[in-house]
Amino acid sequence: MARVCQITGKKPMTGNSVSHSNIKTKRRFLPNLQKKRFFFAEEDRWITLKVSTDALRTINKNGLASVVKGLRADGEKI
């Protein structure tokens, strides 16, 4: 699986590393992804998601059930 958040869809970005002498070289900004297990009480089972830390805050705010419902509506297999 690629470095993509399953909830927010965050992917690596590209940019420049800029040295003291202002020489620019290409670099990648990787999202802060964590592999996390959640207990999905509605189905009485554990699910594992690859999520960014921003997505963890979304799950805390909206609840796991609504997030999973949205993922399934988008066609994600959970």
C-alpha cells in the first residue's frame, strides 16, 4: 500500500530543500501516517487503518462509525 491516508487522502508532496547558499534541490514531504487498530463496536470487530494524525483527530471528533460509513460510501473496502 502506498503512503496515502485512507481517510483524508493525504499523499507525499514535492518541494525544494534550500541551502544556505540558496541552491535548490528536490525533496519530498511525507504525510505523518500511522497504522492504527480501532475497535468497531457496531460490528464487534477490530479494523486496521493507515491514517494520518489529522485523520485521528477527525475520528475523535466525528466518531469511527461515521468515518467508516463515509469510507464505504466512497467504495473503500473495510
